[in-house]
Amino acid sequence: MAFTLPELPYSYDALSPYMSKETLEFHHDKHHQAYVTNGNKLLEGTEFEGKPVEEVVKGAFGKNQGLFNNAGQHYNHIHFWQWMKPNGGGKPSGAVEKALVDSFGSLEAANAKFIEAGTTQFGSGWAWFAVKDGKVEVMKTANGESPLVQGAHPILGVDVWEHSYYIDYRNRRPDYLKAFVDNLVNWDHVDELYQAAVK
């Protein structure tokens, strides 16, 4: 099962002004496409050919760095596009709201920890809400790594590679992260992933 670039679930200008059409065109059409193209080349002739992306990510971790880098970023971005929606952000509802309050004391505290993780991730990487041992934790990872290879289930991730925000925010990563949490997060998708993770 070769990697394929998913269509965006909204138009290129749908997340403006928090994420511009230009950013989405570069990020989706160029960067994500490159992970798909390179990942498919690196998959050829390996034991992972034809496997679902999650299996490739877990299997290549620590064994095949080039394949892992591209498969990891492909996996992360498949979800990244779904973790955002027009008129997103605000307050989550459903089971994930209770889980965040149980884990962090309040939604404000949960969001602050998430933003802090993204702000303090040195260089390229991601910040996450992930379910581990039934509880929601904040994690941060370098490059294309995700909680998937740390025995956890990612339920929300934000890309802090510069290509995800530099066109719109230049070096103001904290402003990008605040805009992501306040205006872009698709909490319905997060809740679905949370419920699947705790089943």
C-alpha cells in the first residue's frame, strides 16, 4: 500500500488569516508531497512494502532512519490536516474535555502546557496531546517522531517545523501556536481519536 497524498479537507484559503493559502500550498503540495514521494522510494524492496503507514512508522523506528523520517512525517501530516478546521479552536466537548481537565486541572492549563511544549521544542519537531496508560499527556518530539513510537496514541499534534508557520508568523512561533489552539483545532477529530485510544 503505497503512500498517497491526501486531499485537504477544506480549501486552501479556508484557514485564513491564521494559516494562509500560501502556507497550505507550500506545506501540503510541496513538503507533504516530498515525504510521500521519498517514502515510496525508500519503501521499495523493504519488509514494510504494502504495510499500513502506522506499521511502517513503528517498524522502521531505530532501524531504517531515512524511511522512518519520511513515513513518520507522512503519518503526522495525514492527521495534521484533519486536526484543523475553519472556525476551529475554542472549547472541546465530549470525553476529551473531561480527560484534559482530569489530567491538567483545567482546559486553560492543558492548552498552556501544549503551547509551552511547542514553543520549547528546539529546532524542528512537534508538540502533542497523547494518551498513555489511559491518561492524556503533553509530549514533544524532534523531527518526524511522534508518540506512536513511545507507546502512546497521539490525539492532537502541531507541526513546529518552520515551514508550517514562517510565511505567516516569521519567527513568532508562540503566536502561531496560540492561533492554532484558539482558532484552528478540530476538537471533534481529537475527541474521536481520544475515544479510540481509550477503548
